[in-house]
Amino acid sequence: MIVLYCRGHHGGGRELCDDCRELLDYATRRLDKCPLMAHKPTCAKCPIHCYERSKRERIKSVMRYAGPRMIFTHPILAILHSVDSAKTPSPPRREA
């Protein structure tokens, strides 16, 4: 999604600009630490906010722009995301 956003807003090809590369690195680090990753719902339904407020706004902008365009560039991922969005998130399991 960040590649689509960067290409549309910053005119790049496959290479990300520095700002978008930093955002992608930040998002990757946060998702790597996500305690719900095995049962993670879509961001809109997630009970945990992974991103600090300023980054959350940037991610929302990326999603608003790239989400509708995903059907043309990655149709299977877009459909799977739509299916996931329709599901009710399951509560996180506690490890004993």
C-alpha cells in the first residue's frame, strides 16, 4: 500500500522516497511486535493501536489512497482484505 501511495503522491517508481521508506520501516517494526499477529483483525477493528498518533494519521492517509486502488494492482489481496474486514475479530488468546 505504501508503494502505491508513494508512486501516486511522490512520483516514484518501485523505489520509495525517504519519507515513505521510513514509514514502511516503522510499520514493519510495529507489526513484528504485535501481540495479536496470529489472530490480527484489520486495522479498523483492532483493539490495539500499533502506531503512535502522528504515524497513525500517515498510515490512514496511505490506506485511504491505496485501498481503493488495490483491486487493480493486487486483486487477490484486496478481496482477502475485504473478507477479513467482514469478519468479527476473535478475542486474543492468553498463553498459559
